[in-house]
Amino acid sequence: MCEEKKQGRVKCQVIYNKKIAEDIYELVFSNNKMATEAKPGQFVNVYCNGEMLLPRPISICEADEDKGTIKLVYAIAGAGTKLFSKIQDGDFVEVLGPLGNGYTLADADSSILVGGGVGTPPLLELAKRIKGKKTIYLGFRSEAYLVEEFKAYGEVYVATDDGSYGHHGNVVELMEKNIAKAEQIYSCGPNPMLKAVQKFASDNDIELQISLEERMGCGFGACVGCVCKIKADNEAGYTYKKVCKDGPVFPGSEVLL
């Protein structure tokens, strides 16, 4: 159930909002148009119902076209997401999206998906849509989540920093330990992890797409608050692109992390 609002924002009814791990919440809302249009790797802007000026960008975890629903998985990272955690089933939230450019679904026989922390949720819709063999590596600081959901689409390996689940260490170490091979890598997570994945892809001559996590103001390229460095054939050796509009997904070989 949705109501059209200004600037393309819509007021959507929340089906449920529940805690799935420490400071991690799963929110599902109804919106037939978004569920039909959403692509893996895109995000939505969720507004704080007038309590805060700027919206919070949250990656789309799943888009169910049959049910007309969007699933978001977010972490409490500040005042805005703390407000989101108080949303009750049946409440309404203002949402703008889908926004940004998502993953390009490569025609590959085998793919590796690498997610770190809240970079794991957007890979779930991707795992559903890409074809071929899928090997999925998920990294967390401690408590793991969405693992069973990912198991429906491929072989899943989990690493935790504290060793509470799966491999004791970081997710790239786990990938290297398994001598992972594939034609394509898709990744999303914190920059140190992405930098390690970038090196792994380069060393093993594997095509890579990465989704960048940056603070965003508007979410559609107007405020220029989320730029990243991209390799360029100029004197500086790089140019700037907007994560919200030009990304958040970029070819891994082009990004300067």
C-alpha cells in the first residue's frame, strides 16, 4: 500500500520490521513498482518521517515481484537507523527509489560473491538472479545473518573476526584458503575488504564488480557528497564519480581504493 509523495517519494506500508542479529534489522515494505523495477545492487532512500532532514540510503536485499515487496537489511549506525529500528508492523515510511546503478549480470559459468557485514544483503538478490555455479563468501565481525537464505542459491562459506561462526579470520583469507576460482567476482563491503578482493581478482585475472559504501546526502547526484576516485587517462591519473548516481557498483579494476 503506497501513497505518492513529492520528488518521487512514496509512503509505503511496512509488513514487518524485526531484529535478526545484534543491531541488525530486517524491514519489508509493500511497493509493487519498486519490486518490479529493482535491480541487484541498487538502493533506496528511506526518510525519517520529518524527524531528520536527510534520508538514509539502504541497499535492496530482496525484491519480490510476485508479492510486491522490498526487503531491506540495515544496521543501527546512527540516529536515523536507530529511529528505523522503532518502526512497527503496519507503520508507513517514505521511500525514494530504486536508485543508482546495480550489478551487471555477467554471462559466466561460475561466479564468486563476497560480502562483508552490511555489504552482504545486496548480494542476496544478485545470488537469486545470476546463472551458473555460485560460491558465496560472507564475512562478519561476530554474529552472522542471512546465511540460510544464501544457501538456497549456492555454496556458502562464512568467516567471523572472533571465530564465533565458521572460519576464524577475515573473509578474503577464507576465499584464498579455498583456492577460489571463477570467471566473475561480485563484492560489497567495507573498503579494506574490497581492496583485498580487488587484489585477489587482479592476481587471479578474474573480472570484478564492486559496490561502494559511502555517506550520501541526496542519493541522486545533486549534492556531490559521495564521490570516489576512478582511474583516468589524465595528468592526475584519476577522476571523480558519484557513488549514488554513477554507482554504487563499478568495475573493480577502475576504482582507486
